[in-house]
Amino acid sequence: MWLNLIGLMASGFLLGIQHSFDPDHVAAVSTLVSENRSLKRSALAGAVWGLGHTTILLLAGVALMLLKVAIPATFAQALEFMVGLMLLYLGGSLLKRVVVDKIHIHKHAHGELEHVHLHSHKTIAEHQHLHKPFLIGVVHGLAGSAGIMLLIMATMSSVVQGFFFTLIFGVGSILGMMVSGTIISLPFRATARFKRINASFMIVAAVITITIGLNVIRENWTWLLWTD
């Protein structure tokens, strides 16, 4: 029994890591870390995304398990559709900041201390608060809760077991997004001295995010035809 339980929890952790690398998750985080000043900040943005994702999964999961109900397929599609709209917004916002506001990264050294910061010739670059990746994680968590809860309800013998499975799944997703955020930020930080290359990376990240958003919308737009 204990071996089976440990195996289930280990599976939850690994599934959480795998889940964090889904294309729509990576695309969303890329728009966040593309403007970060440090690898530490990028890892933190990924971790906060995972925290938002885990929080809503736990809240929704416990409620669904207690009520013994599943999220209707049409409602699940509507949530995925919302993710697509969010990705369009994130990609479009980044594209606007790069192309219209001419945002870029400056790298400076003060003695032996070196740092980078964002700069725009048209507007002051906005500070990236941690509530943004948290809210993005919440939206992704809501959209992904349908499939995850079906998995939990099919394999877990109790609400407590399901809770811990979801929690460990969330820990895996937090770790995965920390790694993902750090890796994605590397080319942006490495090209900090080269304005055009850096801006090109940002544009690519924005275009990929918009493309994935459009694909998510295309795959889930049929919920709009729901007449029941």
C-alpha cells in the first residue's frame, strides 16, 4: 500500500514538472522573463506562476472532490479559450513595448558591479510586479483543472490523498517553471548589450506567444455555440 502511495505521489511530482513545460505555459512565462533584470528574478517569476497555478488547483480540486463532480467539457473549453485570449494579450503587449515603445535593455557597470535595466525612449518601462505571474498561473490552473481533476478522481481513493497528490503536482510545476523561466531568460540576458538582437528575441517571443494563443482559441472556440 505504502509503495503504491509513494509511486502515485512521485508520479504527481513528475507530471507537475512535465505539465510546466506545456507550450502555452512556456509562452506565457517567456513574455514575463524577457524583460527581467536577472536570472534570480526570472526564476522567481516562474515560481510565482507555479504558486498561482497550484493555489487554484488545490482550491478547485478540493471543492470538486468533495462535491464528487467534474468540470463540464463545455466549461473546460471556455477556460481554455480564456487562456488563448490571455496569451494574445501577453504577446501583443510585449510586441507593443518592443516595436512601439522601443523598449530595450541597457547593461552598465559601476566598478566591479554590473547590472542591467529596461529603458524606453517613449515611455518609462513598467515595473514587473509578482502579482502578474501569479494571476497568469491562476488562469492556467483553472484551465488545466478539468483534466487534472479527472485523473485524480479516477486514481485517488480519498479526498486527502487527492489533496496531497495535487499539492505534490503543484510543487513539481513550481520547480519546473523556475527552471523554465531561468532557461528562457538566458538569451535575453546574454544579448543585453546588443539592442537589436535583444529586441529581435523579444519580438520572436511575442509572435510565438500570439501564435500559440490563436491556436488555443481555434481549438476551443466551439464552446461559443453552446445553447443548453
